[in-house]
Amino acid sequence: MENRQSRVLIVLSVVLTLLVLAIVFVEPPGPDPEEGRTWTRAFPDVAEDAVTAVRVSMAGREVLIEKVDGKWMWTAPVQAPADATQVDSLVSSMLFVDVGPALPELAPAGVGLDASATRVELQVGAESLSLSVGEDAPVGSSTYVQVGDGPVQASRTRTSAAMPPRLDALRSRSLVVYPRSEVTELVVQSPDGERPPLHILRTDDGDWLADATPRLRADRTQVDTLVDALRYAEAESFLDEAGPLTDAWVVTVSHSQPSQTTELRLAEGMDGVWRASGPVQPGQGVLAASELPELLARPPSAWVDPHLLTLRHTTLDRLEVVLDGRSMDARRTADGWDDPRAEAVLVAIETGSAQRGAPLPSPSGGETGVIIAHHGEVATELRLFQGLGDGGRAAKESGTEAPVAVSRGSLKALADALASGD
């Protein structure tokens, strides 16, 4: 049985080999339509940085993009930042187009080179260089093009693939622009005004405080998420003729030195689609997928820091803890920490929790413990005081007079970590 199967496989292999040989030697490949064609650069000897303006016409619309103070900007039909990466790519593609001989037998309108064809004009000094892009050739990798008002020619590569799918692809979709590291203040106001404004301030040591009475330490992770969500908010499409949004969420960001403010407005339409208006874009934009609406709708309590203490591991170099007769003063070394308990204490601090703000009891009496995290010359302190009915303790922290309550579980985890060296 096995011998029979082997013979069958040998026969099939021979037949397959004969078929391949027949295809290669008996039936030669078809003619290459580009064989022997000569190619020349459509716009020779033009440097990309010599281009000062780009005009693109597409589907009956036209946009003018100019370099303003070294940056690409839409200047007509509206003034808005351009997507520099997309514009640079288009300019580069234009300057590297190679074209073949004239094809006088082809009528421009017959290969898509009519009034609706995509047309790109580059301004180089006083000279204007233009290329119209028509249909792709049915054979080969060419696209039918016209250089200026010249005859139909074939491009060496698919020039159509280098064209933007729509004019808006050449436009920046950002709604606000500001430097993340220089944000100093955030104010969020609800559309109906029924909710008190959320007001968050950055401290000198880089933490965030919610501007309540008294101020509360805000959750740094949540605030940073909001700062980034605003920076990365984009418009999916543009409604340039519409005015600024009213009856909207208003987010005001203070940043930079000297201080500047940037305002973004967001509102949900009757169709359930969110729209935004900001200083970067004229009119309104349909908001692309974003977590902004969800972030803005969070209650004020969601912005209060639930963590025991703020730690920055990249700069943390010393940790002092005193609790229930045990203490630790650990310093970071090149090999880790000089006290073996430090790692366990860090875990207890990071996983611990605290409540902040009224109606918590104010600290009273003598101190019953302390946690101090040193980040270079900046120290963050949490000082413990009297016990509470649930086994926790009242506390206060640096940077604010707001009362703090440390949970019973957090205290136990910290005590266990300090005792781990016994």
C-alpha cells in the first residue's frame, strides 16, 4: 500500500514539473507596456524647502496652503493650521513625479483629466508648477497626468496614490494646542451651571489641588488624563460656518509663562453627536472618538486623590516612616535601598488609601505617626493624629489644611511592612 502511494506521489510531482516548464518556456510573458519608455522628472531641480505655497483643487473645492512663519497654514477658504506631515508628503511626491512621452492619442477628458480632476499647484518663487491627476492606466503602474496645460502623459508610479483622499486630510484636526508641562490651572464649567465649577491648580512641586475650601489634593492621574484628553482631542469633520458653541461644557486651560489661557467648548447635539469649538479651528468641529465627554461628566469627588501619598519613583531618594514605635529612614543607593524594608513600605504606601475633605474630623492632639517622601529637595508629608471610630486615623498633609482620614487597612499594611525586618 505504501509503495503504491509513493508511486502516485512521484507521478504527480513529474506532472507538476512539466506544467511549470510549459508555462515558463512554451508561453512567454506578455509585453511590458512600460518597456523601452523613457522617463523624465516633471519638475527637475526644485528643492522642497523652495516651495512657499500649495494650492489643491479637488471635486469642485479648492484650498490654499501657505508657509507662515515657517509653518504650513490653510489661508483659504478658512484660516487654520495645516497637517504639516501630510503637506510635506504631498510636496515631496509632486517633486519626484517622473513622466513618460506625450500621449496625443488620448483626450484628457477621456482619462479623467477634466475640470473635476485633482490639481496640485506649487508656488516656487514667482513660478507656479502644476500637475493634474487623472485615472490610473489599465495596464502597468502608471497614472495619467498633465504637467501644467500640456498633453496627457503617464507617470512612472501611481501618482493617484500620493493624492490626499479629501482636502480636509491636509488640515490639522487638533482643537487646542498648549504645552503639557506648562499647564498651571484647569477650570471646568457645566452647561447648565447647576454643578459648581471644577477648579484645579498645579502646586510648585508639580502636584494638583482642587480649589475647594479648604483645597484638596487632586488625583494626579485623573488630572493628567484630562490634560492629555484635551490636547489630543480632534475634529472628525469641520463645520466652519457654525459659530462658537453655546450651552456647552467650557474648559479653560491656563498655561505657559507669561500666562495664557486656552478655552475649549463641547456640547452634545440632539443627534447624540458631540461638537467642539476652540481657538485653533474656526467654527465648530465634530468631535472624533474621545473620552472627554465622560471625563467632564464625572462628579467632583472623582477628582479627589484617594491615594495615601504621592510618590514619584524617578526622583524619590529618601523615605521616612514612623508608626507605633517602629521607624525607618531609608535612602536610595545605586543598588536599591539601604534598608531592606523600604520596598515593602513602598508597596504599602502605594496600595494604601485615604479620604480627603469635609465632613472628616480635623486632626487633634499629638502626632501618632508620620510619612515623609523626599524627591530631591521637595518633601511630601503625611502626619497622623488621633484614632477614628472605624480604626483609621485623622491626618493632615503638606500643601493643604484639608482633613485626611487614613484607613485602618492602610495603617495595618504599613505597620506590617515596618515589622518585616524584625
